[in-house]
Amino acid sequence: MNRPDEPVSIAWHQLLGKLLELTLTPVDIQVETEVQITAQPPKADILLLRRKTARWTEAQRNLLPDGIRESRAAHQLLEFKYSESVSEEALAQAVAYEYFYRTARQLSAKDVQVWLISSKTPRRSRLQAWGYAETEWPGVYHSSAVLVDRVGLLVLNQLSPAFYNSFVKIFASRQEEQETAFRRFNQLDNLESQIQTFVRGLRRIVRVEEENPMTITITPEYVMRLGEDIKRIVLEMSTPEELTAHLTPEERLAGLKLEQRLAGLKLEERVAGLAADDLLSHLSFEEIEAYLEEHRPKSEADNGKPA
């Protein structure tokens, strides 16, 4: 058991792997963490994206960061450095991972691409010493040096703010880059709920970790539970007006009977801001007919008066 003053390291590659798994599995990209590189242990702290399609589809490219989305290799090995800087040792490990993974599976060089993903920004002098130059995509580097030319480099702080980069940029070391990426997630309503929940928990983890060293083990499951707890607290503290502020007319009316939709409203309030189709498209013919029958003005004959 850890002492209260003993910080526990966070397996950041597992958190990145979980987010990519939630995001990419629905578009036919297999995601694995701690991939077995050779036939014998140990496993590497590396992620594998294995494309199941012949080439990246448009749906897949919309979720992959620069560099990877342009790569033609079907097997993408990702070595993630969150708290460490890029070093010669990290580059040598990445070269070894690519070689052993490829030869153990009898794959050709064009089938495998290895990436070193860096949360921190390497010094320019070190990049030049390793032969790295930036490509046409900001934050994506390739080297001209022998052996290291097998290892692509993604610098998260420098990737563009495009949404497809947000899935990795939330792990950038610069707070402004993190916040920009998190805001991109908040602007989208069509993300799967599991992804939204995980990102919500991850944002809290990142903030707390920056302020205080953690003394608990952080796992993807813990982050997911944290995201669910935050969502529950937000719902409990929100007013009905706040909860419905971002709903469309269709979402507000869904599941309500005609009487519930119109109860307590004046005629002008009932139709204010709504097109006829917004209201009537959710009603059956029988509901409309019954409502008209109940509210149809009575004729003079019905009131007992002479015609």
C-alpha cells in the first residue's frame, strides 16, 4: 500500500489507449495496449492501431491525428512519452520495437510504422542532431538519419487544433493546448456517451495531477467511473432550464403526450418558435383528431340556439 506522501505514477499510455479504443473500434481499427513485441516477455508500453480495412476510410481519418492518418502502413505502433522527454534511449527502443514486431509477424517494412508520441516539446537542437525535420503537418517530424528514419515523431504541443488531433492533444504538456483540445470535445454533441464520460473523467485527472501528486493508482476504469460521477453531480445540481437549454424542439417533445406538450401554455406560447412540423411530426393521426374534436368550437345548434 502506498504512503499518503508517496505519489503513484499514472500509466498514461493506458489512458491514451482506452480513449483510442473507445474512439477507433467503431470504425474498424483494432487498438491494443502493452503489445507483445516478441514471442517472449516483456511487453512494451506501446499501443497498436491495426487497420482492418485495405486503407484508411474517411470515418477513420476523421479520428486519427496528423501523420498517422496519412500513413499507409496497416500496423501503427505508438510509444507514448508523457512525463519523460524524447531521448536517444527512447528512439533506440522504438527502433527495436518496430524491428521485433515486424520480424516476429513476418511483415514487410511498408506494413509497419512506429511513432514516438511526445507530450513535451523536444529542444530543436536535439531534433536536428537526430536528423528530424518538421513535415508539412505541424508537430509531425521524420528523420533522415539511418535507423531513426523508421521512427516518426509526433509533438503534441505543436499539432494543429483540428478536431481529429484532439484525441491525442489532450495529453499535451502545455495547459493551453490541453484546454483547446478539451473544448473541442465540449463543442460536439454527436460523440458516443462513453467517450464523453471518459474525457470528462480524464480532464479532472489531468487538472488534479497538475496541482497535486496523486497517491492512488489511476486506471482507465477509474477514469470512466470518475466521469460518470461528475456527470451525475452536474445533473443533480442543474435546474430543468439548464438541462433543456441545449435540446432541440424534437428532443424536448420526445416521449410527451399532446396534453403534456401543451399544458399550461397560452396559444401563442404553444406555437412560439416552433414550425408546424416540429409539433405535428411527433403526433399520430388519432392524437391530432382527438385534440381537434375536444377543442372544436361548438356550433349554435349545439348550444340550443336557433340556426
